[in-house]
Amino acid sequence: MALFAVIGLGSFGSTIATQLVSLNHDVIGIDNNKRNVESISDQITHAVIADATDEHVLRELNIQNCEAVVVAIGEDIEASILCVLHLKNMGMNKIWAKAKSKAHHMILTHLGVSKIIHPEEDMGTRVAQSLSYPMVSRYMGLEDNHFIVKIEIKASLKGERFNHLMGNIPAIKTILHKRGKEILYNIDPNLILQEGDILVVEGELEPLRKLSARFK
Ligand code: ATP
């Protein structure tokens, strides 16, 4: 269990804050909007109405003792930058920040922010991916064009043999097969797939595209 701070409790910041709490972490949430703070106050460890561009406030709240800080202010770029500057001054190393534009991203990079998040773009990419590959229910991008993809077997593929569906694309590795609560890591090539089965596979984008054609 660790202590995190989330600065800016709009829909993005408050989702991060409540998710961290559900993962059993303590979270200090800060926003200068009273309504945003009140609506989350009973869901996180400590919710404070404060201006995050004021370094004294950040010091008083002992933000420097947190494992990491998420600066989830996007619209007011000046406030986001000032807040990051103060956090850096206070010696914080692990700062994640949301960026609204390319210029905002560049400035945050120069300030030494550990990770920059573009929520709208990231969400847009996810939505676009699941629209173009409806069988993909989740995916995670790794380095170098590699992806881990969760595939759900739909009714149209019921009765298909595993090696018929997955064979001939050696560049894709099947990590696991899940049916109900049962997870198999060594999959029988003759396994007959059922509707609702889950396959988690790993590979590069091109072979994954090739595979996706078999699901149409
Ligand atoms: P989201 O996209 O997460 O819904 P939003 O659209 O409300 O957010 P943002 O500008 O990204 O807009 O602001 C996120 C939150 O940051 C808001 O709740 C806002 O009140 C808060 N905020 C903005 N400036 C400050 C500041 N100086 N100090 C503390 N909180 C701030």
C-alpha cells in the first residue's frame, strides 16, 4: 500500500484517484473547485480544496511524502506547468501529468515529467481499435510495435479448432486460453473453441492484423 496524490479532480483525475483507492492505496486529492472535492471526499483518503499553483499549499499537504503525483489539470496549461515546477522544486521525482496539446506535452517533457498522458487521444485510439477489430476486447501496447491482445470468441467462431484459427501465423504467441474460471497456458492444438472463450495473444501489429481477418 502506498500514498499517492492526484491534483485536479475532473473526470480523469477522480477516476485515477478512486481506482487507486480500490487497489488499496491511500490517495490525497486536490482541486480548487469545491464541488469536485465534495463529490469525491467520501471515496478517497483525503480530499482538499486548494490551489495547486501555490507551493506552500503543496508543502503543507506533505505531497513530497507521496510515492507519485498525478497532475490531472489539462485546460489551464499555466496552472499545470506551475504545479509541476513546484513539485520538482520539492524534489518529487515521480510525476505523471496530463497534457492537452503538443506544446503542453513539450513543456512537460522539458520539466522532466516521468510520464505524459493524453487521455482523449489514448481513449480515441482504444475506441478506434475496438471498432476496427471488434473481437479485441482489450489490448496493451508494449515497446517496439508489440501488443498483448485479449480476444473474445464470438458465436460465429464456435466449434472452430484452435490450431485452425491460430495456426500458420508463427509470429503470434498465444499466452493463455480461458474458459469460465479455468485458465490453460499449454493449449491443445485440437481444442475446440466455444463462444465466450478468451484468448490472450502477443505479437506485432502486422501479424495481428492478419489474424483479425480470420475473426470477421
Ligand atoms: P477532465 O477532462 O478530467 O474531466 P476537466 O475537463 O474538468 O477535466 P481540466 O482543465 O483538465 O478540465 O481540469 C481538471 C481539474 O483540475 C478540474 O476539476 C479543475 O477544477 C482542476 N484545477 C484546475 N486548475 C487548478 C488549480 N490551480 N488547482 C487545483 N485544481 C485545479
